[in-house]
Amino acid sequence: MSASSEHFDVAAYALGVLDDDDVEAFERHLDDCAQCRSELLESQDVPGMLDAIKADSVSPERTRP
């Protein structure tokens, strides 16, 4: 993870798509970056919301027009 991409990794970190090395680097970055900590707090519900949308879209109760 380059220094220029650290702030862009918040969403990837929240979604759990970073590799192990990038997770470690981003967590070190979080120690010193209030902006990323704040953004991470704001986005902490996103993975659950995406799971709910996915579950709803594949629900057997859902019918096609």
C-alpha cells in the first residue's frame, strides 16, 4: 500500500478485501490518521447493509415480473 492510497483503503478495509500485508499497513496508518478512523466508523454498517441487500435480492420470496 502506497502512502497515496492509504486514505482510499478505508472501504476496502471495512469490506475485508485487503490482503494481510495491506491490512497490517492500513491498521498502522489508522493509529495516526483521525480522518480514516472517522471514515471507518461512519462506514462500519456498510458490510451488513450490503449483506442484507444481497440476501433480499436472492430471496425465494422475491418474484420476477
